[in-house]
Amino acid sequence: MKKNRSCVILAGANAARRVREEGLRQEMISTLVGASGGPKWLAISQLDRVLIGEFFRGRTSPIATLGSSIGSFRNMCYATANPMAALETLEYGYINQTYATDKPTPAEITAKGEQILLQVLGERGAEEVAENPVWRSHFVTVRGRGPLASEKKALLAPALLASALANAVSRRSLRAFWDRVVFHAGNAPSVSFRNLSTVNTPLCADNVCPAVLASGSIPLVMAGVPTPAGAPQGNYRDGGITDYHFDLGFEHPEGLVLYPHFFPYMVPGWFDKSFRWRWVRGGAMENVILVAPSPAWVARLPYGKIPDRDDFIKLSAEERLRYWNGVTEAGKQVAEDFFEMWQTGAIADELITVNGNQAPHKLALAMSA
């Protein structure tokens, strides 16, 4: 790997073989994945611009997009008629969101999120996303069972804790607390899951905004979204609870998965952050190409990290705006490095192959040092 690269590219064995033999071409990509992570996405918003404006330019063959939380927000932009403008509107609205007090209520944060989405979609955006024949969106949400459907903190908080404790024993236990609900474009989903209970609901102009909003509605931080059009009755919340970075245990169209990510690792569900033995290993990445900022690039940022939700608490509004705008500007180097490796073919020599039980983040740290 070239010294001082601002991005790392990791690939499973089959994906790496194909890229080395054929180069990286948009035609080999059948699926685009977007992770949960809130403000962390600002580290790769410039990469999204290169993917939208260059790598996928002129795309005519169908491609499935799969996202939860901010991954749904980003992927929604890809499916609009003017994806570059949509992404720029999302970035501006997200960075510049402000509140009347230092401790906004869940309802206030949810209202701000809805306002941002409506600005991104404009008059026709929801229809464009639902009916796009090329960019086939899949937005992951969860529907809480019992007290997990409540907006009362006294009921929701202990139920949330109970589901986290059950998940610590077995990830499969989440099915007792949450239903995964996937809102998909087209008559049938292009992506299907092998684990946990899943309900598929077609997208329409009336449920695009509620579905995407629900996909990022963090319990206790934001209010849930009541029953988007066409979906089963319930209160819908953040899809990251079941699929934070995805465990890659899903069926997708034949081809490779491109995963622009803000980390060189994948945590299956929201409650799995501290369970490193559950993090995705190389064997699950067989057909996946993951592009992420390099650890060295992250270390050079202010505070030595990418943005996160704690910035709203730990930083003044002025400090946060300066920091977040600085990260998006620095992200141009991440995007430029990916573009160079793709255009020159250097990706064939510089990508990191992740095999078997290897941990992607450890390889990324070792190779980018």
C-alpha cells in the first residue's frame, strides 16, 4: 500500500481476485451498502460525490442499495433524479442543524430530521426514489414489540436495556424484541436477510420520507415514526439496532458489494459495539469491497477522530460547525485517493485481501501505518 494514503480498500477473497484480474468497474457492482453512524458519514461525504458523479456515472443496469440510519439517508440521495444536489442538500442541512436549547427533546430532533429529508426530496424526490428502475433502495427499520413501541421513557428505557442484555447472550434473541422491516423499491425486494424476523414493505411516494426518518430514529434520542404507509401497524425506529454495519448475512443480486464505510470494520448490530468477537471477519466479505478512511487520516483530524453525536454535547455550536466542516473538507483527500487508485488501476496492487477469520480493522491498521 502506498504510504500516506487517506483511504484503505479491503476486499474479500473473491472480490480481490476479480479486481486484480479485471480492474474495478462499476458493472461488477450489484449492491451498495450504507452503515449506521450519524455524523460519522461526514468523513465520506466527499467519497459519495465521487461515487455518484464519477464511478456510477451513466449507470443503466439495476443496482440494489441497502442502508440503515444515515446509510438510508445517503442511499436515498442516490435514487433521486439529481443525486449530487440531493447529497449536498443533505450534507448542508445535517451539518447546520441547530436547536433552541442545549437539550432538545426527541420530538424536536425528529422534527428537524424530517425537515432535512423534506428539503432533500423536494416536490418529486419521494416519487423518484420509490419508482427508480436503476437505484433499487432498501431502507432498514425496526418495529419495537410491547414496551419498545412506547414513547414513555419509563417504559422504553428498561425494555431497551432488556433487549441489549438478551443480545449479549445471543444476537438471535433480538427477534423477541424487534421486527426488522425493510422498505424496498420495486414489487419485490432485491435483498433478503437470512437472520432475524424480517417484514418487507414496498416503497411508495407516501412512505419514503417516513421510512428513511424511521431508519435513523435512535430510541430515547429521537421519537419513533408511527406506521409508515403500507407497513404493519407499529412504532418504527433505527434500523441500526438489528443492522448497525450489517453482518453481511444477506442475499443480494449476483455481483460484488461495494461498501463505502467510515470504519475499516463492521459491527453487526447496535448492541454489538463492545463485542469484538462478533465483528465481521474476512470469511463474510467474500464478495465485498470496503472503502474507508485510513486510520492515519483519522489520526490527523482535529480531536483525532471522525464526528459523532457526542459533539453536540462536548462542543459549542461554533466549535462543532468548524470541526464538521473541516472534516468534510479533509474528506476530499479520501475521495481523491480512491479516484486515483480506481482510475490508474493501482487498486489492484494496493487493496488489502481479508481472508477467513482475519479482522479487517487489524489489517487496515497494519497496512496503513
